[in-house]
Amino acid sequence: MSLAATELFEGRRIIDIALEYGFETHSGFARAFRKAFGYSPKQYMIRMAGYADTKATCKIGRYMMNPVIVKKPSFKVAGYGININITGVTYTKDIASFWCNYNGENLESKMYNILNPSKHGEVGLCVPLSEDGKAIYLLGVIVDDFSKVEEDMLTVEIPEAEYAVFTTIPVDTTHDKEQKDFAKIIAGTWKYIFEDWFKDSGYVYDENKLDFEFYDERCHYRQDTVMDIYVPVRNME
């Protein structure tokens, strides 16, 4: 499916790509594609517009011009938090790729074993604790309730909000076990959002809500590794 996805940007018909990769119908390919990426082939092309021209982080701006605006109901997150210090960081979001560089206990596997969420996918959330730079970076999963939460875990309720959802530039992480390039892309995307995108977007950042990152099957050592950034917005008054 990853190879088929790259064919979408060559100007070929979707049905021709489907037949080449072993699908008998357009609809069968579309279903498999949505299961793999979360979007139909056409939606994926829109989300990834400009991919062929984005070979470096410096081109993020041209790629990320069209985030999807969605309304998302409130939901619960439970997981583990790592104490960090953001002193000297330009803005809190710069630290958002922290988890990619974390080398401690495998808290991700531990979290899944204990909480057993209905769907795979991690929520990353940076929570400032004080003005002296102390903060917690939380990696959690979406849960129906907090009944399985253990004492060393943290919980957060994400309120209902309208979001601008940005998908990062696809990057090959098949041979990058430390995912350093992926972390740079994530940090660069946050930087673009707050320093460039908001200027002409017609939206302002909704400070009464929470922004977060979302990692799913698309970010596990593949040729087109991506993740989503959810930024709460409201119309500019």
C-alpha cells in the first residue's frame, strides 16, 4: 500500500494503480487504502498535495498549506508522563517530538498491555507545569474510562474543539531506528504552523483548548512515515 500511495502522485488513474497492485476493483482498492492510511485515495492526494516537491524540512510551508478543519468531541487519554524542561525553548511546541528521542523504559508496550485500548494510536501532549520551564510530556492512548489506570499513570480529558489537522511530510524511517529525521520533521511542522500558517489562515489559536499529536500505524518504520498534529482553532474575530 505504501508503494501504491506513491503512484498517486504520478498522475495515473486510481483504477490503473489498483489493478497493478492486485485489486480487481476501484472500490476494493479504496477500502484497503482507507484501512491502511485512514483516508480514501483522493482524500490522501489532497492531504499530501505537494509531496513530490518536499524533499527537505525547509519546504514544509509549501506542503502544509491545506490542513483539514475538523470538529472533534471530547475524549479521555491515559498513559505515562516524562518530566522535561523547556527552558530556552522558543515555544512549548518545540518539545513535542521529545518522545521520538526517549530511550527509557518501553512505556508504550506497558501502556497497551495494561489499558488494552479498543484502537491503536497514541496521543502526545505537552503540559507546562510552571513558569520556570518544568513540563510533562504525556504519551497516552484513548480510553473509554479510567477504570484500568494505575497509580503511576496520568490522565487527561481533551475537551471538544475545532482543530486544524496537519499531516507531516512523509519520511522514510525503515532504516532510521532512532527516527531522528522524523523528529526533525515533527518539530519543523510545529514551527511552520505557529510562525507561518496562522498568519493568513483566518484562524487564531484557541488557548482554551489543548493541542496534541496523534501517532498510529502510519509512523512505524515505513517508507512514508507520517503523523498528525491537532491544533485547536477558532475563527478570527
